[in-house]
Amino acid sequence: MSKLKLLLCIVFISIGFSGYAAITLPYFFSSNMVVQRDKPVKIWGTAAKNESITVSFNQQHAKVKANAKGEWLVTLQPMAWGGPFEMTITGKKETKTFTNVLIGDVWICSGQSNMEWPLGDVSNTATEVPASSFPNIRLFTVEKDMAMAPKTNVKQAAWQVCGPESSRYFSAVGYFFGKQLHKDLNIPIGLINTSWGGTNIQTWTSWDLIKERPEYKNADVNAYAASMNGIDERKAQFNTALQNDKGSAEKWYNNNVIGWKPIMQPASYESSEIGNADGIVWFKKEFDVNDLPANAHIVLSLGPVDDIDSTYLNGQLVGTGRVWNQDRVYTIPTGNLKKGKNTLVIKVVDGGGGGGLTGNADQLYIEVEGAKIPLAGQWQYKPSVLSTEFGLKELGPNAFPSQLYNAMIAPLIQFAIKGAIWYQGESNADEAAKYKTLFPAMIRNWRSKWGYDFPFIWVQLANFMAAVPEPVESAWAELRDAQHSALSLPQTGEAVIIDIGEAKDIHPRNKKDVGYRLALAAEKVAYNKDLVHSGPVYRSMQVQGDKIILTFDHIGNGLVAKDKYAYLRGFTIAGEDKKFVWAQAQIVGNTIVVHNAFVKKPVAVRYAWANNPDDANLYNADGLPASPFRTDNWIMITEGKSIY
């Protein structure tokens, strides 16, 4: 072949390849997927510009030509549930084939860590995972991602058939919800888990909506995006500094360094001189012990430390904790404490959100044979590594609104769904007033993007933290109330779980009952089944002398006091002074009569109004707990630092 002919061949081959573009589809189109029954099914992707694409599925054939950008979309007519089927997408030079495709109901499972929590780490893992083979349940997990503008695809992933190898890593709440629906409805169920622990509701809401809120009127998307330039390099430098903590290398716990600065403790980084930063800070407190009996029992209490502490007494490591909301209580070995002057040094590592010694002053002490030496007050601190030194601000998905909506919801909005379940709120627990408008706004936001009012079911916050002996104001109770108020929207439901939380763990391991109660609500709201799907819900009150009479909806087969007690607990009552005290409550027919002999003119009642209302025992006879409520509208909580 002559050089000229060879050159021409190369040119023609190059032209041929340059005009070819592979057919691509978003990753949630794959073998083993579920497409939504009884709704138009949209299928879309990219190809070469102007290329003809044919989609064949379940005896339907749709043809379309890609536009000048190579984008194409076909819409198949609604279909009844069934399968498995094969789907083919055929272009000029390529055919993609998806096998084992089902038609059924697709549910979005979204929220923060309690939705993300995997089946492989729940209370009944040992029995549930091996028994999780359900060929007609399919699982898809959206990988974590953030973006400043809506994306058209999620990170690479694929649908999986539900079985022991796939279910153990999937959302436990989503799994139990889907399993119950599959059992009761006997149709294929597709579950899309798109969740991220520690996230607030703002990051799950689209920017075109949230930018209209007063608190975001001056937020600048472009300025924030510009501040991210070079962020990967600065993050790498920060992480290297964390790994090579100079405080540990120089043994700051030996009290042999200078440069400590005064600081009041307990206090979070954010509320002190340290400021809004993440990283490593060392704290030091010198105190005197006047009396030290031989073989004394010694306990050191620090309260919660966010996130990780390494605690040294007189140069010796006496305790380490890694759970941000867990009280640090360390038993001190004999000989570590000495009579006279002692030095306590705490290394605190904060990985995100709030940081530092975040408890109350009365939780910070050392106790010797029952005698407490208070440690709250003046301390000293010395930063080792701070994110602000590297030009790093809050970097996670909560740093700027809409980042998770853009990356983990927006790509899905043309994919038809039956509905959504939602488990989130812990990270907004101190801003209930905002949540009361943010939550219904997000529901409407998602529905408007999908183009129809799909059913939306959520989990009310569980009981959490230490129970208190007297009635007090509660940020978590107010957040539950804000969640509950969203039931005013059509096609909504709620799962109340104030009876299955854990005081010392924000992640209760009983996810089975959560999924079951979500499924009950979904079967009523989304499938119009005639069943009791909710516990008692407060309807109205009437004052009769020194008593208040309460009426309820969703009483099912009657109101009951559940557990070993024959009387109701968890009720408080207040007069015109707005001071709530514990009340006696009695079931009378389908009403509840509440009173306290010392409150002669009652005006309001509250029930289960606490972070951890562990005494609440009002149920219906169908086994579902009553939703916490208040009859007043008094604003008592000042919004402050978020709980992560």
C-alpha cells in the first residue's frame, strides 16, 4: 500500500471514530432494576448527536433521535407489575441490554445516619441477614456525593437482587420497610437508598427554593464554589498534620511546654476563643487534692467530648473515648492521683460539626471517695492542628445548602417512583422553628421536581439522651412537633418511635420496628388499605373545672396504658403561669382526663415532651404509641448549635 493510501485510510478511520459516541445511561439503569408500575416510564441517556435510539421493553418499542448534544429520552406507556423482562437500548452501532428487570413499586429511602445505618449492624443482624433472600426486592445505593449544581448522574453503582451479600450493607430501615411491603402486597419492590449521616435538611433541598429563605438571601453560590479552589491540596495538608500531631510528638501531656492560653471550660470550640474550626486542641487544668485516703475510689467525669478524647492525669493516660455524645467517666487507677497539685491534660480531636468539652459545668469534676472536686471554670488550651490554619471552612454537605440534593436527588427526578421514606432531623434538633417550614417545603420541593404528589412517609425522632426527673423544655420534643405538623400536607404519614430509642446512642439498633411502622403508614397513605396505621394523635381539649379532657384520632381498638403500670405516665399540666408539672391522667372511654390537685385553673397539657420521654406509655390497643403533643403554642426554646 502506498504512503498516500495508508494516510487516507488513517484519516477515514479517524473520522469514523471521531463521529462515534457510545450509548450511555445513568447508573440507576442497570440489570436487576425495578421500574415503576402504572406510570409512564422515562428512559434517557446520551449517544452520538442525531443518532437514532430504539428502546424495547415488555413488548413496547420507542424510537427517538438524539439531539445536537447527543441527549435522548423516550417515554414508555404505563405497565402493570410483573417480570422479569429484558430491556434493550439500540443505536446505530451498539446495543445495551439490561436483564432481570422487574416492574413494581420504587421507593426512595433518604435522610441521615439512621436511614443510612446498615442491616449488618442492627440488633437482630444474626437472624435477619441470612434470611434476607427476596428475589423480587431490589436494592440500589446512591454513593455519597456533593455538588454545587444539579448533576445528571450519580456515582457508579448498580441494582442488586436482595440477598445476604447485598442486604447486609443496605439501609436497615429501607430493607425492613421494603420487606413488609413485599410481604403484604406481593409485588416487586425497588428501594433506592440515598442518605448521608449527620446531614441537615437544608442540604437536601434544591437551591432555587432555599435561596428564597431570609437566612440565605445573601448566600453566594459562586463565592462558595470559588473558595473551594485548591481545596483537595489543603485538605491533604490538614490530614497529614492530624496524623502527625505535634502535641503527641512533643508529649504535651507531660506539662513541659509553654504557650498555653486561658479558656473557660466546659465550652465547645465554636462558643469559645477557638472558633468555628475542626482539628486537635489540647486542654490543661491544674487542681489541688487536700485529702487522699489510701486505696481511695477515684472517678473522673468530663461530660461528653466531641469527638475523640485522650485524657491524661499527671502524664499518664487514664481514658479514651470516641463517641461524640457519650459522657466520659473514667475510673482512675490507684497512684495516678496525688495529694497536693495535680495536672489534667485532655487531647481533643474534632472531625466535623461541633467540637470540644460540650457538657454542663456540673459534669466536670473528679470524685475522691464520694467527695467531688469541681473542675469547671478557668482552664488553659493549646491548639495543635486547626482547619482554619489551612484555609479550610466547614467542608461537609452541611457547609452550603443543596449540595446533596444536587448530587444525590436531582439525578433521580425523572425516574418514576411510588413514594419516599425519610429519617432525618437529629442534625436540625435545635432549630425546630425553622424545621417547621423547611420540612414541608422540602416535601413540596421534591414533589414539584418529580411532577406529582407522591406519598411521603417519615420517622419521628426517637427518644434519646438521659431522662429527666422533672418537666423541662426540650429541643427534641419541639423538633418532633415540627415533624408532626407536616401531616397537614396531603399524602403524608409518620412513624412514631419514642419507645424504641436508646438513651446513650443516637442510633437505636431496633430498625425492624421502624421499618414496620413506616410500612403501616405507607400501606394506608399510598395503597389505601383499611388498617390501623398510627397510634393516638391529639385532636382537641376541653377545660372542665380543674381538669382537662383530651380527645384523639387514630384510637384504633381503644386507648390503653401499655406496660406493667395500670396508669398513664408522661403527662404534664400547666396553669396560667405556664409552669408545667407532672399530672395524673386517666383513660375514660375514648378520652383522657388530666389533672393535678395543685393546678386549680389548668390551661395546657403536654405529653411525652422531653428529649427522652421514657415514661410515656399511651398506646392504642393495636400496639402503636401515641405521638407526643402539646396543647399550647408557647415558644420556649432558643435555637442554637446543631446536634450532629
